Amino acid sequence: MCNDYIIADNMDVGYEKKPLIRQIEFHVKRGEIVTLIGPNGAGKSTILKTIICQLKLMGGSVWLDGQQLEHMTEKQLAKRMSMLMTERIHPELMTCEDVVAAGRYPYTGRMGILTAEDKEKIKEALEMVHVLDIASKEFTRVSDGQKQRILLARTICQEPQAIVLDEPTSFLDIRHKLEILSILKDMVQKKNIAVLMSLHELDLAQKVSDYIVCVGNGKIERCGTPEEIFCSDYISKLYGITKGSYQAELGCLELEPVKGTPKVFVVGGNGKGISTYRKLQRQGIPFAAGILHENDIDYPIAKALASEVISEVPFETIQDKTFQQAIDILKKCDRMICCIDAFGSMNKRNQDLLAYGKKLSLNPNYS
């Protein structure tokens, strides 16, 4: 327990005296990132707002650094924990540097006078999130992505031992999403900070988190490492996915396959068939994919998008019965596409499949 910095102990949360989720239990250790995932409206933000005291705790307790939150003063809390929530702030006539400087309020006293040390901390925070060049600009006149980074700099400037973030990658493009999460990961490792956040981007949550808390159906459904949580069946159940699928192996979402008898036979493998599968799906063309080994990177995407997949068990040469299954489907197709230009000993029969396609006058073209 000595390394547990944030502890939710049998916590009940909700609004207007109506509990939304009961008996919440999890902990966040220093030096790790714990991420809440779950569908919209499940209660992730409610949990975070209760932990940072924006909402009143309805039952149980929250501990921070070995102390119950209800026994801590605002200043004591501010020196230990900072937060970045989704609500947009609109400070009038404040520069970006002024907004970051607000993170020093637990240390400046009533007059709010910044010392040389405070100013150095502000500069370091601006540099850490790569916004020193816009420090003098008015906060309301910078982009949403820049605002998000400025607000993160404010939380860093506060020198907390724990950071709580609600959708920190909102409003950010791909580059800045990765930058923000890289900064958090770096802080966790170098400064031994505890991070609790919510994320909608499952692929990012899977990659950056040390521990996952799943919120759904009015409760904490499951907790565990990313390896324990991110399986296709469970994520589909948690989010109630009925259209399309979630592919845990690659951390991606795929649309529904086009239904119907395959019109195109695609020979792929080693990741080279994926773009063709998605292109045919976009065009509304039902297709077959094969022959793929079940440990091939193409396989989960083919399973999600193809009308039929002809597969072989991992690390085995393609068997005669599998080859014949592919031939039977190929005979019903109008077209053949080959996405690979080299064949190894394990998938040598795919080369025979191409030759058979030529005999059928399908004239395989290369994608």
C-alpha cells in the first residue's frame, strides 16, 4: 500500500444524490499509468471528477498519498495532485504563459507573486510540451491543440505527484496525441508520478497504459493489464459493438464485411493484403482471402472484412485439403488479386494458386 498513491476504496459516485456507479475499487501506483475505458455515458468522467473533488463522494473513500481526501485542505491537495479535464476554459486577456503560471498558485502565497524559481518552473513546463514559442500569445487566440498542450503544461508546472486527466488527447491531431502521451510516459518514468486518465482511443490506451479499468453497465466491469483486457470479444461486449468489429491484435476498428458470394480472390500475407481488403470493402465488393496462416498479420483483418477466409494453422505448410478449399472458392470468383511478390516454403502453395488462377483466365493482377 505504501506505493499506492491514489486509492478508490469502495467508492460510490453520481449526481444529485443518485449513485451512478457503486463500490468502485482500484489503485494507482507511482510510476504507472492507469486508464479508464468504456462507452460514452458509462461514468468515467464522473469517477475522475469525484476523485479530484469536483463532485461530492457518495460513499466509500478516496485516499491520496496515504491520506483521505476529505481530511486534506485545498492547498495540500493542489501540491500533490493536478488535473486536466475536458471542460474548455476561456480566460480573458491571459497569455499562454499566464495560464501555465496559474499552476504555481499552491506555492506563491496569497499575493501570487512569482519568484525566479517559479518562472524557471514555468519555462521548463512550456519547453516540455513544446509551446515556448507561443508563450506570449493570448490563450484564446491559439488552436485547440495548442490550448490542450498549454493546459498540460499548467498541470506539469504544479509539480504534482499525481495527475488526473479526462480525455487528454481531445482536439489533438495524430502527431500531438503521440507527443502528449509520450510526455506523460516520460514523466511517469523519470519523476515517478502516478497518472490516472480516461481515453476513448483504444489503440493508444492499449499502448501507453500499465493498467486498465473498464467502466460499463453501471459498474467496474473488469480491471487488468492491457494484455488481459484487450481481446476482441471483450472489447466488443464492453462497447456493445454490433456493426463492425474491434481487432485486438492490431488495436483497430473495422467496418462490417460485404455480404455475398466472393467476386474477388485476394492472395495476401505479411501485412501486404490489408489495404486491398479495406479497398474492396469500401467499394462494396465481396471477396475471399487466402491462403493465410492464422498467425499472419493479415489474418485478423481478413477475418473481419472478407466474405470467406481460407486459412492454415501457424507454422505449418499449406495442406492439400486447404489448397483444395481455396481452389473451390477461386473457381467461383471473377477476378484475382495478388498482393505479394515472393513466396517462402510455408506458403509455396499460394504460388500454385496463382498459376491455377491464370488457367481460369482470371489473369491475377498485382496490388
